Amino acid sequence: MINIDELKKKIIYRSNYRGTKEMDSLLSAFTKKYINILNENDLLDLEKLLNLDDTNLYNFYNGFKTDIDFENNNVNFLYKNFEYLKK
């Protein structure tokens, strides 16, 4: 059985500490918006997404070529279509 609260804490941490400020900001804003409305499977998909490297995440988000194939799932759809307003 998955401990949802622990998984959410892990996801929030991972989304905030990426390596580049731009990806920290983008992924933390995305996670903050959706984490409390995602179901268990979506949370697991979000964890997988956050384990990918910043370059592929940045390229996927911006519609550029990636080195990997992104799964067709709800989280990737939400991420790809997330409207991030830089502050």
C-alpha cells in the first residue's frame, strides 16, 4: 500500500530542487497546482516525470525534440499544457 502523504512530500521536494532555477520554478508551480487533485496513479506518473532530466522536461514542455518518448498519460498532458507565468 502506498502512503500518499509520503509520496506527495517526496514529489514536492523533487519538484523544488531540480538543479536549474527555471525548472525549479516551472515544476514547483505545476506540482503546487495539481498535487491535491491527482489520484494515486497520477501521483505515481508525476513521480516518474520528476525523475526525468531537466533537458528532456524542458524540451517536452516547450515542444522541442526530446531524447526519450513521453508516455501518453494525464500528468504528461497536464504538464505539456500547463500555463506557466514567470514571476
